[in-house]
Amino acid sequence: MKVYIVRHGQVPHNALGQYNTIDEDLTQLGINQARELRDKIKNMNFDIIISSPLVRARHTSYIINVNNQKVVYDERIKERSCGDLSGKPLEVTNREEYWNYNTSIQYGSSENIKSFFERVYNFLDELKTKNYGSVLIVAHSGVSKAFSGYFDGIQDGEFLNRGLMNCEIKEYKL
């Protein structure tokens, strides 16, 4: 099975460099990014699109779904919860440590990285049991980091630079 993961288009907290738990929609730039992605993938065929239920991913799914494929929403591919870091600048944490799988540091009430990865891995393990040829996943930077861990291994545990940019797409074989 081919699995393609896409990160949603830009949202306000991306532009501001903040942690956020608010379920916000795409900026105009994010809409434009999704339209550009739609043009890149318009000739690709997917059996199904599976999206995070958050508005930014749903809106990106809607824009890029040129062939009107069925879209299913799955809670397990929601972004890692930043908890009480919401609204704070990214600099309030050591970002490398925040995205280090082997860390023992807990930042406020943010979701533990190992629990977060386990949630995404559960989704991928279930996806393996499905009979799809090609699947498009629309999710988040953190989810793309977890995908990297699942497919490429934990390696040194450093995931800060292993995530996708807005509306970037990556292919894996499951």
C-alpha cells in the first residue's frame, strides 16, 4: 500500500510562531498552499483520504480532493496537544528537547511524545489491515514526525527536523 502524508496549509499560529490548541482555519497563504498542492497531485489516484478532524486539516482535505474521494476523519492523527503551552511562543521550550523521543523533560501539560507516537502508530497498524492500494493522509507536522519514526525508525530520537512543511507531501510504503 502506498501511503502519502500531507501537512495542512498555514494557520495563524504557524505564522506567529506559537504553540496552539485552538482549532483554527487556514490563512489565505494556507489556502493558496493547498491549491498549489492540489495542482501537483491532481493526477494521483487515492482509494481514500483520511484526515485529522481539526479544521485546518479538514479544509486542506476539501481543497485538495479534486477527484471527490471519500474522506474519513480519524482522531488518532490529530496534532500532538501542547496543553498549557497554547498561545505561547515556540521559544518557551527547547524545541529540540520538546521533539526528542528519548527526553525525560515534560513541558507543562503537553502530550508526552511517546504517548503521541503510540497513538499515531496505532492508526498506522490498523491501516495495515485495510485493503487499499493508495491512501492520502492529511494531518500535521507532529504526525509527520511520528510517521518518520514509524517508517524510518527512532534513530537518535531527534524529531524536530523530521516533520513536513505546510502542504508538503511524502510517500511511504506500508
